[in-house]
Amino acid sequence: MAPRSARVRAGVLGLGLALAACLPVPAAAAAAAPTSVTTPTVEELRLDRAVPREILDASGFDTVTPEFARRLGAAHSYAQARHVVVREGSALWRRAVDRAQGRGPAGGELSRDDDRPLYWARLGMTREVRSWDPGFDLSEGQRATLLADLERTSRGQTDIRRPQDAKGLKRVLVTGFDPFTLDRDVRISNPSGASALALDGTVIETARGPARVETAVFPVRWRDFAEGTVERALRPYLRRVDLFTTVSQGRVGRFDVERTNGAWRGGFPDNENVSRTGTVPVADPASQPQWTTTTLPYREIVAADTGRFPVYDNTSVTEIPAGGTGPVVRPDGPTAGSSARAGGGGDYLSNEIAYRATLLRDRLGLRETLPGGHVHTPVLQFGAGNTDPATGAVTDPEFVRNRLDIIAQVRAIVAVAVSGAAG
């Protein structure tokens, strides 16, 4: 694997600022009526706990929010504020990727493979924007635009690159997620997000030649998905890549390649402690299918020796059969005319990102030509003596080993997927 070169990254800041300047301001923002500051979200309030502060201190990311607040406070107009937000959001993503890939100082004793500094630093920045009271009128819509810019740039969603055509170079898009279930254990890390940081901009050698990987991460929030964050981030790139996979944390001790994704939200609370139950909301619901399927080469992935964890072709779904009234588990996939109640990946946001990404693939007419689907990683577990959230350490050697092994296996699975893809 070859790390992203400085030359590839050189134009990122200028491009991000240019995009920010060119993006249309929503109609609600144009009026620029003054608005009061808004209260922190449930996610942002968790920053006041001891563990997030320890994670930020132990990684050097404790300086991110104070520096951002100083620069934002120096803005004298909405345009200047937007410039600051785009610049600093992009810088946070690059800093997290660089740290994960061994560039620059570690900033503390926390291992470089850790995805949590990015998550908690981003929340510090969004809380700052939410509570900022500038010396000029800032409309509710303008503040919302600043927050949206910060989310997209700090998640790598505006940093996806398509390098100049090179003979034999395959292009791969991989997505991960934020940590979640933080009220159960605020120390939680998400190996899919850690994999995204470790793989972004790298080149993987495969049996079909080199493959360049670009990544982004997504929030664990129902509302963002309903507002189209997945489609907005992926649509510009699906026609330009040779393979994509969304990745999330799944079951204990195993990887799963999810064969089928369902159009159903099961209601498990998200990172804002909000529940949503019902059909996955998408554009043009009249043409919305109940199920979508993977086009990843799942047979080759399952058969390959990719790492210490077993990899399964997961074909199970939960459906309401045609004419039926109650849910039925189908080990071999859905039956004709059934209604989805859970895909192979369940009924939470991991299933939903898989459904949305593969539905977008199909609606773009790429079903037969673009390999894409979802991979679930094992649950990232702490060491045997470090399982109590109230008294446990934020990291331990087994925890780090487990995360590194999962990251390495995600990389190997991507290599096998590229090698096994037709075309």
C-alpha cells in the first residue's frame, strides 16, 4: 500500500473554498434575519463527560475546538464565517487521516488507528457553530448552512478525489460510520470509521492491478439520512468508480457480506436518542423497491483468506410475505411480493446506507456494471479485564489489536473484491 502523496492533497483547500464560494445559499438563508443561538444537541452534550475529554487530550485533538472558535470569532461576515468553516472542517479530516496513516506527530499516547478523536473534535466544532453569537446578523438558514458545510467537509465527503486516468488503476469508494450506542458505553470506537481513515487515499495492490481507495464517514442519525446525506455524497462519484462498499460494525467475531438490503427502519435510537420506524424515505417513493441486492463478488470474498475473522455470505432477511400480516425470517432471502422488515444487515442505519447506496446504483443504471454492496465488520471489543464502562480505561492493548486486525481485514476484503469483480 502506498500512502496518499502531498501532491495529491495539494489542491484540497483551494478547491474546498472555491466550492463553498460557489454553492448556492438556500432561500431561507438569503433573508439573513437575526436569530438566537441554538442549544447543544444530545450528541454535543456528551462532550462534557470525562471520557471524550480524555480521548481528545490523549490525541492532541483537544486544541481543535479552541483554535476553531478563535478563527470563527474573527469572522466579520457570513461569507468569512463560511470560509473558516470549510477550511477548518477540511483540515480536521486531513489531520485525522494523516494521524491514522502515520504522518505528523501522534499528539499523545492514544494509538494512531483510533477514530474517536475525529468524532469528538467534530462535535466540539459543531457545538461552537451552534452557540456562536457573531457581531452581525446570522439567519437560522445561514447557521444551518455552516453546520452542513462543517459536517460534509470534516467527514471527507467533499474530499473524495478522482485522480487522472492511469492505465490499470482501479478506483474504489469505501464509507464508514461514527461511533454509536454511546450512552451504553461512551468509550466506544467504530472500526468502520477507523478503516475509512486508514484507507483514505491509499493504493492497494490487487490481482487486477493497483486500486486507489477514497473514503468518507457518515453520522449515526436518522434525520441526516432522511435529508439525503448518502445520495448527496455518493451520487457525484458512483459513475466514476470501479467498485464501492459501505462498511459498518455488525456482529461479534465475524464479517458479513450482506446479500440483501431492506427498505425498512426498525426504530433503534440513533446518536441523538431519536427513533424512527417505517419505510426508508427516499425520492420518488412510487418506484421504490422493497429490496436491493449486493453486486459485490461475495463468493470470492467469503472464500478468500482475508484475516483472523471468518467472513460470511449473509442471505437472511425478515419479511412480511405477500398476503401475510406478520414478520417471517427467511434464511435464503426475500420471497416475491414481500415487504421488508429487516435486510441481512438488520433494520438500522447500516442496512439503510446499504439500501440507499445500492438503490442509487440501480437508479443510475449501474446495476449490471458497478460492483457494490455492504460489509459488516466484527464488533470492536475491549480487553477481557476492561469491560466496565464506568471504571474501564479508554483503550487497552487487546482493543487496539482488535481494531488493527479489523482494519487490515477490511483492506484485504477490498483487494479481493477488486480482484473478483467482473469486467
